[in-house]
Amino acid sequence: MKKDPDLILLHAPSVYDFRKKSIMFGPVSDLVPSTPIFEMYPIGFLTLSNYLNKRGISVRIINIAYRMYHEPNFNVERFIQKLNPLIFGIDLHWLPHCQGAIEISKIVKKYHPDIPIVFGGFSSSYFWEELIKFDSVDFIIQGDSTEEPLFLLIKYLKKINTLLKNDKNLNNYLNSSSLNSSDSKDSPNSNKVLNFSTILNLIDNEYENFNIIEDLRKIPNLVYKKNSVAYNNPVKCISKDLSEIDFDYRIMFKQVLRYKDLRSIMPFHDWFRYPITTIPIVRGCKNICANCGGSKFAFNLFASRIEPAFRQPKKLVEEIRLIRKYIKSPIFLLGDLNSAGKDYVKEFFGYAKSLENSIQIFFEFFEPPKNWFFESAASVFKNVCYEISPDTHDENIRGFMGKTYTNEDLFNSISFALSKGALRFDLYFMTGLPHQTKESILETVDFCKDFYKKLNWNPKFMPFISPMAPFLDPGSRIFEEPEKFGYKLLAKTLKEHINLITKPSWKYILNYESDFITKDDLVFSTYKAAIGLNRLKAKAGSITFEVMKQNEQRIENALKIMKEIDDIMILNDSNLIEKKLSDLRDKTYKYSLSTVCEKKELDFPLFNRSFNWFNIIKDFLLRKY
């Protein structure tokens, strides 16, 4: 008989009822692998699973968002009702998941009132005071190093579970108390009449043999509550030696074979077609980019991390080798190797020489590297891609954002990388930045055109643009000091963001207004600049003219739909507004996919992607993972 896991990690869509609501999400997800419902669960699910699995804790990942997207008739409530772990974990990492994560937690509590729910992630850490007040939230683990605190919490819950199973007096007491519980009459499951919070309070307040709350106080980074009062343990678990962190993708295969469930473990839409694997190199950051919720400023604010912690180069290479044994996929190194210094980079390339040089590998940069980096990469790998996000062509705005390199630095780096055989060099621009006007956004096209000319229209140069949407990151310098950067925040609390994310278009979802550009101009110039960049890429041969025409048609249709939504929103009849928006539902979703670019443009230019099922099944049967 299949045993229930100790922990089930649930990933929610950004908006739970996206299958019913009409929302023009726009291009907010065009430059990431996921769809607008952000069905890509955080990479931390893998580190948690591996860390706990090594310590005897069974974990199952269930991507609710993916299941809902791919299975129109997938019944979330019926599915969740059948689950029975010791504890549920829900990620609220990036803020766009605020509504979906809370709604999923409510469904869990509806059917499993006595099973605790723990939240984690950047946004959970930032909004902990508000989040813990939700009835469907029992615990929050703050910070970026949640593996050990979660392990301690599960050990604690196992102790409680043992008490509940073995102590007859305690059980009799709880059963008698349940007769007076307001939860009993409302619970869909007649065998579960007390919610978890009530159980803890009853044990701690009335049963003298167990000091339950005292045990909770010993778990670092933990937020919990007693009698509706929140308690926040200090964030003391801040990993400085990341040797205990593993990005071992075999845990996914293990769960597929154990639970006979492939779809629930899928990282994002279309992963089988494009099974890119990500290996983060760092926790924390040394940069203070104003708009980033993962900057040094933000990490210090919500995770008490002062300095970044880098993973050992040798371990990065070992993980790449391990991945390649099972998946012939592109490897994306998340984080800039150069941030750790030249010696670190050289050490990485030294170990990487032992890898097959045909590996498709993708490096990202926070600032343009020196030429020696590209020479080193070219000497080790023959299929290399690069990306950098200058955000804007305007050096003054870029400097205001916290990035100090020049356009000359940027061009020289791109030019040299391409001369050393880079397969691609992606450039990411953003709209809605501080001091950025409509004219500045549109000038991005001329700037990229100048780069193309200097590069002799090299098709391996690929510029992209998207809005700073849907939200300014909580914890970023801009979010904390909006007036300083020329913004007015339209939402500050978690509940206000939950309300915004279900608005009918990304223009209305934005949690900010800029002193330098209206929302209408932001929408128009974003789409218009995207048309210009698409035309440049078609001229260079980076994309076909057919793809360019398709992109342009989608953008024109998106603009028309945005106008229709605006016309609907000024009506006085709320019922009529709801009906007309509902009539647009199919169109709003269709034109939120691949609008500013064709999503496949983000793919590596090679197609050697496959799964080695023989190794996967053989090693599982031999219990090698």
C-alpha cells in the first residue's frame, strides 16, 4: 500500500480561478518559460525535497497550476480532498501568486482542518505579519534558508502526531473538546473535527504534560500563532556554506515513479519539449538594483542576509554531470559567476573541462564581463549562450537603478562574446522604470538598431522588452521608498495585491503609477517598442519574417483588446461590465501568450534534448537515488 508523504508541496496558479475569469495578463510572462498563470514552481522545491529526503522525510511536489492549465476538467477540490500528508507546504515566493496561493490554502483547510499548512518564499517572508493572520495559514518559514527550519518543524509535528496516536487520555480530552468546537459542524470530513491551531492550543493550555509552544520557540525563522497571536522567531538560519544544498533533479523522477503521477511534478508548461534545467550558484546578492526583490537590500530586509553565499564550483560541475546522465538538456546557471570573483570563475572552468564540451550552457550576467571570461568559456564549451539585463539604453536611468556600466562596456562585451563563437547573446529591456518616459522607451528600438549595425546584423544578437509588471517587488528599494524614485504605490498590503491581481488587464493590475509616464502610454510604448524590436530581429534573420508578422498581429490584437477593456470599465452597470468582460475571456488569455515576442525565441538554438529513461528507471530500481 502506498504510504502518504510527510510533506506535500503545492504550487498554485497566480489566480486560482483563471479558467473562469477574463484577465488580460499581457506580456508579463513572455520572457520566462511559464504561461501567465506562472505555473513554474520555485527551484527551492527541489532543494527542500532533496534535503528532507536525505533525512528520512518523504516529500511530494504537486504543481496544481500545471494540472489546472493542462486539464480543463481537473477538479482541484476533489484532488486535494484525497491527499493526507503530515503537513502541506505552499509557496508564496513571487507576489503574483498571492491570490492563488491563499485560495489553495483555503481549499486545503476546508477538507483537512487538522493538517497544518506552512508558507514560505520571499513574499511570505516580507508579508509574514499579515499572512499569518489568515485562518488557512498555520506556519511561515522566513528567509532564504528554509531547509533546516522546515526539517525541525516536521520533526516537531511527528512528535505531536505520535502523542495523538499513543496517548489515550490526550485523545479522550481532545475528542471531548471537539464537541464544543465550532469547526466540527462545518468540516466536510467528519473524521476531522478540530483544526490544527485549536489542537495545539488545547494541548498547550490544558494538558500539562506537554509544553508544545516551548518547542516551537526553538525553531529558527519560524512564524506561528497561539490564540490568534502571532509569534516570530528570529531569522537565525542563514546558510553561509551551501554544501548541504542539492539541485538533484533525480528527486523528480523518484516522485514520478513512486506516486505514478507525471503531470504533478512538471516544472512548467512545455517542459518535455524544452527540458531546460536550472542550477543556481548563489543565495543572496551583492547588487542593490532598485527594482529587484532579490537584491542585497531586499535580502537584508526579509532574510537578514548581509552577504551572498556562493556554491562550490566543483559541486556545480558535479550537478551538471549528474543532470546529463539522465537528461540531455540545456543547463542554465542562475546567477552571475563573476559576482564571486575571478578566482571562483577560473575554478569553475577548471572543473568544467572534465565535462563533454557539447553541453548547451547558458550564463547570465549582472554586468558585462571582461574578455577573458568569454575566452575561458569558449575553450571549455562549444555551445554557449549569454544574457544580460541592462534594463534601459539610458545610462542615467540605469545608474539610478543601481547599474553603473556604460553602453560602450555593454557593446564591447557582446561583440567579443559573439566573436568567440557564442550561439546567442540576449539583451533584456524593461518599461516603467524610474524617470523613463514614453519617448525613452521607444528610443530602445533605435539603440538596438545601432547595435545591430555595429554587429553587421548578426542574428545571434537578440533584444527583448517587457514591462515592469505586474508588481513592483516587495522589499525592493523602489517598493520601500517609492516617492524617491518617482512612484505612487497603489497597493502596499498583501490583501490589496490579492485584489489587484484579478483586475481585467495588466494596466489595472499594476501596483504603481509613475510620475514620468501614464499607464496608457506605458502600455502603448511597450507594445510599440516590441514591434520595433521584432522588425529588427527579422531583418537580421534572428527570427523569420513569418514569425515577425505573427508577433506583430498578436500585438495589434492585444492593443485592440486593451482598448475594449478600457471601454467596458467606464460603464456604470457592474453586471454589464462583468458580462462583457466574460465575453472577452478567450481573447484575453490568447493575447497574453507570446505577444511581445514568440516564446520559442527564448529557446536554445539547438535541439539535442532527450531523457535517458533507461538510466532513470535502472537507477531507481537499484535505489541509487
